[in-house]
Amino acid sequence: MPSGEPDGASPITDFWRALALLSRIPVAGITDFRPQAIAKSVWTWPLVGLLLAGFAVLPAMLAFHLTENLAVFVLVALAGMVLLTGAMHEDGMADCADGFGGGFERSRKLEIMRDSYIGTYGVVALILCFGLRLTLLYQAAEIGQAVALFLILAITSRAAMPIVMYVLPPARKDGLGKGAGKPPVTMVALGLLIAMTLSFVLSGPGATIAVLVGVFLATLLVVGVAKWQIGGQTGDVLGATQIMTELLVGIAFVAAI
């Protein structure tokens, strides 16, 4: 991760830094990726999720207009997010599945997670995660809530990652988990507040409560498993947090509506 020179401190800079970190969208002028700078930007991560999901859902809506097929809408939307993020979160989920499932000792688990090859556990995890997201979004689409759910998943899952960063220490002395730093609790709380406020606007009070429960359960699950398996968090664990939050928030949302 580049260190660079300080590029200013402002809410707008925090957002651009987060966008550069969490997506493949080129952002000019952002060079400071020191731990304290990244940690300070976590409150904007739900807003980055909103932007990315907004970009991804536009071609999906066009595809639905042309085909009138809900499955096409969902697949195009998911493909859009994969392209915009470079599948970084899916990569983290696959690496965690391979490492946690294929290693017996902590050091071996971390070694497998860093390996660029994907194993059977990783493949199965990706198939199940994509299948469940597809199913949940399709079910929401049948009652006209797919766009709302798609946005909510992107927003809340990026509010969950800083919670894990705050609760768990880095499992390595290098890598994204270490390089991102420990965010201030005020920034973590502000990000969660923004995510819940946006969820309320998109879905109303009943679904928002369910969404909050989904976020809580997802972070609790990831924190518990990661601490048990490797004693902390890594960039892959943060990616898995994003995916797990989407799954549990999606289940909670569909159950609530």
C-alpha cells in the first residue's frame, strides 16, 4: 500500500480516499494511505457503498427495461459491483474459506490466505455466497424492493468492516489489516449511524431494525470465527465481513418485508 505525502484532511478527502481504497475507480490526487488516514476515513465507507451500488444498479435497470427479466436485473447488478470493486471482497471471502478450512495451525492458515491460488473451500464459498445473494435480491425484486435492498447491502456491509477493524487486532505485522489501522470509535459509530439513516430512508423503520440486527449478527460471527481461527483480522477477514454482512442483512431484510 502506498504511503505517499499527506493530501489534506477534510470530509471530502476522506471520501475520495475511501473510494480509492474500496474500489477500482481511479481517484486523482489521493496519495496518503497511511494507517491513520485510512482509519479516519471509515465513516465515509457506507457512502462509498451507496455510490458504487448506484453506479452498478443503473445498467441493471436498463437491462431489466429491455428484458423484463428479474434474474437479468439481479445478475447485471451483482456483476457491476464485482467490476467496480475488483472482486476484492469476494477474494477475501474465498481466502478466508480456504485458510480457515484448509489449515490446522494459525501460521498455516495465514499462509494459505495469502496464497494467490483458490482452493475447494474458496470455490464452494463463492458459489454459495453468490447464490444466496442472487436468491435474496430476486425475492426482493418480486415485491419491488430489489433496488432498495441492493443499496442497503452495499451501504451496511461497508459500515460493518470498521467495526471488525476496531474490535479485532491485526493478525499480521503487515498487510491491509495492519495498514488500515484501528479507527476511532467515533468514526466507526458515525459510519454506522449514516448506514442506518440511509437504510431508514430506503426501507422504513421496520426493515431498518431488521437490518441493524443483521449487521450485529454478521460482525459478531466474523469476529468470533476470526479470533478463534487466526487471533485477529486481516484484509481478507474484512472482505469476508462485507460478504457475510450482505448475506445476513439480506436475510433479515427479506424476513422483515
